[in-house]
Amino acid sequence: MLQSTTEDGLDPRTEDLRIVVGAATDVGGRDRNEDAVHIGPVPPVADAAAQSAPESYLLAVADGMGGHERGDEASRLAIEILQSAFAADPGADAALLMKQAFRRANQAIFESRNASGADQMMGTTLVAALLRGKYATIASIGDSRAYLVRAGLVTQVTKDHSLVAQQVDQGEISAEDARESPHRNVLIHALGHRERLDAKMPNVFELSLLPEDRLFLCSDGFSDVVKDQEIVAVALEGDPELSSRRLVDLALEHGASDNVSAIVAEAVPTRVSLVPELVGAPAGRDGASSYLVPAIVSLAVVLFIVLVVLALMVL
């Protein structure tokens, strides 16, 4: 969990965060858009320590694969099952609910593929984030990504489940070579490819958002052509709706050959009025104990002055 203080020295717990989201998607270099995007509120869950329930949002990007409407169906199924899982049980543990929803989606997509008798592969990537106030739970499978933009720096939160990512991890190729590899879109894990997900899937990450943080979710149509260091300036440009559109446009300007989707969520600080603790305020019964120490000190000072005056008179 990431924790920090704000620039003016205030602990972030003294500020409420309001979540603002925006999304954009484009067919890019394809004939049809097989990406599916979801941004929507989730029924709030009251925090026992808070006076009101924090805002909750579910964000998701799915990049379908299969062609001839098969990719469309896979990405749509993944989003629908994820959405219905959180709508049915919004108070459940977010990480556990993410894992359950991903597994249900995998089963539904795999069964749909088998029922159609189609020989073509049918599957989808999925990256999703549940935002409850300042707390974010992120889950992913495939190569759709989540990034955190904080203090002018961008960090990739998720890990790609692709052949080239594995080769980079093993030191077989460089990250730069991976971007140009003809195998860069070969996935090791995705929803619907196998009857059961690997026990380690999906990857789940949990973090705390700080004021002015931006969370960015995208399909590989974006990350294939835009380098990480290019993200910051555009992701921070304007409100989330505008910046998500600008991020998609950036990928198109770089010659994106795939569908391109982007979601941007901003943690907007809302300052909370704090009542300072009053020094000397009543702490005991009838407030007597809070005044006892100052009274003794004052009496001691008076006695000291009297003794000094008497000593001077004697001299």
C-alpha cells in the first residue's frame, strides 16, 4: 500500500478524494472494434470509520480476440460478468470478487466457444479496477495494462502475460526489442483460451490513491505504439474525459494498427474541515483535571516571588 503526505504537509487522510473518470475508444487500424470498455458506479459500501460511504467505481478494458464477431462476444461477456459480480455483491472483498469474476468470465467464454463449434480461437484480455474512495484494487490477464501517474512519473502497475514479456523477464531480449518483435501479441494467459485459468491468474494489485493521482487503463493497441514516457504529459492534460481522448489520438498519430481504448480516472482532492484539538480542553470529570496543572504552576510562581521579596527585605 502506498502512503505519503501532500505537498503542504497534510496527511492524505485529512482529505477526501472525489473520483472523476473518462473513457475513449477507436477502431484504429482494424475494420471493427473488438475492444469493450466499461466505466460505471458501484453501490457504495459504508465505512464504519467514515461518516458517509466513499464513491465507488468499476473500470474495465477488454481486448477481444477471434475475429468474425468472436472477439466482440468475448470482450462483451467479460465486461458483463465483471459488472454483474460487483452489482450483486458490492460489499465483498474486492480482490476475491475480482478473482471470482475473472474465473466466471473465463468459463463463460470457453463454453461459448465450444458451443458454437467454431474452430477459431475466442478469447479476451481484461484489466479492471475497483475504486472505493482512495483505495484501488486492480486485476489483469493478458496484455491490457493499468498505469499509475503520480507526481509527474508513470508506473506500469500490471504485468503483461505475453511471450515477449516472458522473454524480457528471462533476459532473452530487451524491452526495446520486444516492441518490434513479430511475436509481441502472442499471449500466454487470456480469458477463454483454456477451460480453467492458471491458479496465479488473474494478477491482483492493491494501492492507495493520493490527491491528483491518475489511473490509466488501456488496451495493447495503445501500448504497442506509445512509449511509457510519452504518457505523462497527455494523461495529465485536461479532465479525464479529455485526456482519455487525447491518449487515443496519440496512439492513432503513432500509427496504431489495432483497436485503441483508454480510461483515465483522477483522484480529485476535496479538503475536509478539521476541528483542532484544544489545548487545556476538559479531559476529566467536570474538566477539573485539565486546569489542575496550570493552577499549581501559577501558585508555585507566586510563592517563589514572595520568597524572593522577603529575602531582599531581610538583606
